[in-house]
Amino acid sequence: MNIKLISLWLVVGLHLFVVFATLVSLFVLPFKVEWYLWIPISCGLIPNLLTPGDCYLSVIENRIRKSLGLSKVDKFVAYYILNKRP
């Protein structure tokens, strides 16, 4: 198997883990920490999930995809989780 393909799937897997860990933390943190910790943390996580800007993992993934001759992924969740591929 090509090393670039392996690295692509490693980045995709890491990206999935980060997205799901962020989503889970939004529902777990209110029950595990005090409100004065949870509100600032959630106010930082929610815009991170919903803004259209590229995260660092998306930039790395798109570089690897370009070197493999694959198309660019604009929105990670829409592409991999919701299967909204162009």
C-alpha cells in the first residue's frame, strides 16, 4: 500500500476522532465540571465546529489528497459523515 494513502487515512481517522471528541465533550462536560468552566469551553468549541474556515488537519489532508491526485475536501463533516460529495 502506498505511504501517501496510509497517511491520508491516518489524517482522516485523526480528524474523525477530533470531531467526535469535540461533540461528545459538549454533552459530557456540563455534568463533569462546574458551570464557570463549561460555559467558556463550550463557547470555544461550538464556533470551532460550525465555522467554515479550514482547520489544520483539513489543510494537511488536502495536501495529501492533492499529491494523490484526488479532489479537495471543503467541509470534513459534510464529505465523510454526511456523504455530501461533489
